[in-house]
Amino acid sequence: MSLSVVVPCYRSARILPTLVERLNGVLPGITPDHEVILVVDSTDNTWDVASELAGKYEHVQAIRMARNYGQHNALIAGIRAASFERIITMDDDLQHPPEELPKLVDALTDDLDVVYAISEQEEHSAFRNLTSWGAKTLVMGRTMGIPNADVLGALRIFRTFLRAGFEQVSGPHVSVDIVLSWTTTRVGTATVRMDQRTEGRSGFTFKSLMKHAVNMILGYSTKPLRLVTYLGFLIGICGLILTIRLVWLYVVGDTTVAGFTTVASLVTVFSSAQLIGIGVLGEYLGRVHAHGMGRPTYVVREHVNSPVGRPASRAVSHADVA
């Protein structure tokens, strides 16, 4: 059994040395064939630290993105660079203790392809837990129909062969959990300890969560288009009922209906419905346009690694685009 650990790194220069040291203390006890892939997705001095660690430790490599592409884009880059048969993805903030990784490895039994870590106890605020539940259960579970959406998380292990199912994924909007759901339904969980963040500040905000939710819905589902269709039917029924009422009042001689109010209400309702429909269609067309322009999922600026059998350093003279 061999293992690749992919860590997207964002403004974590002060944490990375401790993280890598703890990983180097745990991984040899799991398997001698292992690697740690640090994917730097920020423009601060995190790359300097990551590249130094890659030069210092035999089983550590560092990948530098050309710019900030986002966590899931960085994960895709690391997953594609992985060499071994199982991949673990984890955060860089030590909220995912490296000492808990053996539990994930043990949980990936022969009848499973993916295992997500679930916390023994909630480590975030009530607001974040609520919004996270909404994104997983309502957006990914009910809207997109992803099985086991309530257990999805950043700490996961899966079999490397699954990436063949999304090797053609491209464009700026990606989600690791969604593309994994395309490849298998054999998903399990493992209960692990989650720690509090000790360094830096989380990049999680309500705005970022909403942006990610919209990206997932519009990028991987056509249900919003169906909802617009249903909205059109609903408004059409309301308009028909209103028309029948107006005709009836005219027939019975009750002509005291305030015409301005009725017309204004109809214009407001139908204009709102049209703008909603145009907005949803515009989002889809915008994504098609962005994909047609060839916007990359990521661009690798530099790749430094030192595992046995690979060059100690490789500075990319031309961008590796995906």
C-alpha cells in the first residue's frame, strides 16, 4: 500500500514546518511508500517555506500556482501530481491532525473507494456549522442529488484510480467532492479528532460559501433551469387565475377594479420572473463562454520535489496548464 498526501496551502508559511514535521512522523508508520504534495495557492512567502521543505525532506514536493485559483483547483493540481495508489487530502491549518490519518487509512476497506473524516465533536461556530450544513445537505444533497452529502469534508482518502473519471475536467469552476461523486458510490466515513486552528485566520466567510454553492449548482447541475421553468408555469397559472377573475367581474358588472394597481402588479411580477430567468440563463451562458475561452483550472508556475527517482528541482519554463 502506498500513499500520497495532498495539502493545498494558502497563507500558511508559519504552520507548514510543523505540519510537515508531524506528517513525517506519522506516514512512515503507515507505509514506507509515501509522499507529501504541498500545493501553494497564495502569493505570500508560503512558497518560500514550501520549496525549502521540499528540498529538505526526501518525500515532500511543492507545487506553486501561477496565481490564486482556489482550494479545489489547487487540490485538482495536487491530485493529478500524485504518484501512489491512495490519496489523502487535508487542510494546512492543523485542524486535521496528522496523527489521525491512520484511522482514515484503516477505514478505506476493500468495499469502499472514498472515506470522509467526520469530527468527534463540532470544532466550528454554530453559524459556520449551520451554513456548512445548508451547503452540504440542501445544495449538494437535495439539489444536486449527491449521496452522503452530509458527510463531505476536506479531510478525505480515496483510491487514485478514481481520478481517471475526471481527467477531462477543466475550466475555473471545479469541486473535488462532486467529481468524486461521478466515479463511485462506495463511500464511507471515519470518526476522527479535529483540532482548533492555532495560527492565522480562516478564509471562510458567508460570501465565499455562497459563491462556492452557486459555482457547484450552476457548474454541475441543470436544476436551476428547471426551477425557472416551474416558476414560469406558476406565474402563468397565477396570471390565468387573475384573468378569469377580471373577466368574471366584468361579466357581473363590477367594474370598480383599480386598473392601475392591477397593471402595476402584473408588470412587477412578470418583470421579476423574466429577470430571474435571464439571470440564470446568463450564468450558464457565462460559464459556457468562459469554458470556450479556455480559462484554465490552474497554471503551475514552479514544481520542486525530491523523491527518489525524480529530479531534485524543476522550475517550469512554460506554464503547465489544466
